[in-house]
Amino acid sequence: MVKALVQFIETSCETAKFKRAIVAMSGGLDSSTSAALAVRALGAKNVYPLLLPYRDLRSTDDAKLVITNVGIPKSNITQIDIAPFVDPMIALDPTMDRVRRGNIMARVRMILLYDE
């Protein structure tokens, strides 16, 4: 399965004429696996982790551990606290529940990922 996924990344990047990849990393299983596969396909120096915590910058500790373990250079890391983007939207409705807040955070993260 690993070989097939690495080949898929290589082929997809080659077709799109990409030599580098940005991987949004939370430290969870999905983003950690994506980063490890991207490193195998493109090489560690060509993978750029994007860390997007909400206020608690320590929440990126697991992602940073994975980044180190797969050999991605620390200079490739970009970290952006999403609170300045999210808080004004949450302030529009102080009764907003956790699900809505989580959805706003997910969409802000995708905006920043696409922007990168």
C-alpha cells in the first residue's frame, strides 16, 4: 500500500509539474501519514509543513515531532495562529456552539492552506 501511495504522489506531482508539497499538519495520524508519504515521494527537503494552531501553540508539538522524525528541515515549517482569523467570526454570535466554531476553524485552515 505504501508503494502505491508513494507512486500516486510522484505521478500526481509529475503530471501537475510540482516538485514540492505543502502538508497541513496537526500531529494526528492522517496528516502525519501524509507528510511521511510525501517525504518518500518527493524527498524531505521538498515537503513544507503548515502548522495552523488555534491559540495554543503547544498543540503543534506532536506535528513537530513527526517533522523531525521524517527528516523535514525545520526551515521548511510555516506556523500561523488562526485565532486572529477565527475570533472575529465567533464574536458575531457569542452563542455559537462548539460544532460551528470547529467548522469555522476548519474552513480558515483550508483558506490558509490554499493560499500557501
